[in-house]
Amino acid sequence: MRNPQVVLDNLTNKSNDETYKYQRVYRNLYNPEFYLMAYEDIYPNPGNMTKGSDNKTIDGMSMKRITNIIDSLRDEKYQPTPVRRTYIGKKRGNGKRPLGIPSFDDKLLQTVVKYILESIYESSFSNRSHGYRPNKSCHTAIKQIADTFNGIKWFIEGDIKGFFDNIDHSILIDLLRKRIKDEKFLRLIRKFLKAGYVEDWKYRNSYSGVPQGGIISPILSNI
């Protein structure tokens, strides 16, 4: 199997060519090394011991678990589990916000998908965009302001209400299709978008928006 970092570097090397169309992306999901890399990234998070709607956690992680995911991907039988939705208090004490808890298998697979999407799209994002991006944060935004802004008197803060919940699935897939010519890969992303969520033990469909708590949600939102 090819080294995952080599694969991602190759994807990144082609990303500056806006006319390039990525094909056969889905086959990278058959590489167990990608999942070991993903596991190493996400296992320290204590939230992995919180059960998703399938009642599974990171506990019991094994190569067999990875093999089962890959086998289900080969014949496109992998079906994401609905996210378990709960509510937590907002930091400023103004009501509550929804928190989505995906299954660990979905987290693992979504992490691999995130690696691929970031390699393809990162170079096309504005250097003034600092949200939900590798090596960027509010601190890099502040530094950019300190280094480059002159004579600014006013800053305006804005917020798109319910942005993550209202992204149109068809528009998002059409945007992805402009650069990715691999319908298997796009069908998998659509499955994650349509997986729905469980709230108060009742299943609810997802007609719009990105998965609550999903690892691929920030990169999809930025796209």
C-alpha cells in the first residue's frame, strides 16, 4: 500500500491547477494505512469514549474493525450511522446549542475523507480565511490584522444564522463535482449528508446542512 502522506502530497501538488479533475479518489479509502494515520490523530480526544447512536466507542479498536470498514466500502455498502444529538449550554449562557455525536467508525472514515478534501481544496481558499483550517485560528487572524491592517477604525462582526444546518446538499455536491470526477467518492459524501440524526430516541432526516459534529463538516462548509 502507498504511504498516505505521499498520496496526499500528490493530490496537493495538482491542486493549484484549477482545470485538473481528480479521478479514482475513492480507491484511496481501501488503504489501511490511512485509517491508522486517522486513528493516531483522533484517539487522544476524550470524546471518543462517548457513545454514538450505535452504542460503540473507540474502545475495541483493531485492524479487523478497519478491514470491515474497507470491505463495506468496496461494494458501496457502507452506511453512516445517524448522529446522536444532544444539547449543551452556550458559552455566554444564552440558551443551548445542538451537539452531534457521530459513531467512531464514521469519525475514522470521515477523518480520511477530510485528509483528501483538504489536499484538494486548501490551496484554493483565501489567505484571509482562518476558520476551521489547518494551522489557522483566531490567533493567526489577529496576527494578520496586526501585520497588515493600517488605519482601521471599525470592525463589523457578523454571523450567518444556522449556517451549518442550512447548506444545500445539491449545491455542495455540484461544487465538489467541479473538481472531483469520482461519483463513488461523491456518493459517500452524500450518504454522510443524508445520514440524519437521533434526538430523544427518534430518527430525523437531514434535508440540508452538514453532519452535526462531523469531522468533514468544517471542510465541506468552507468549500
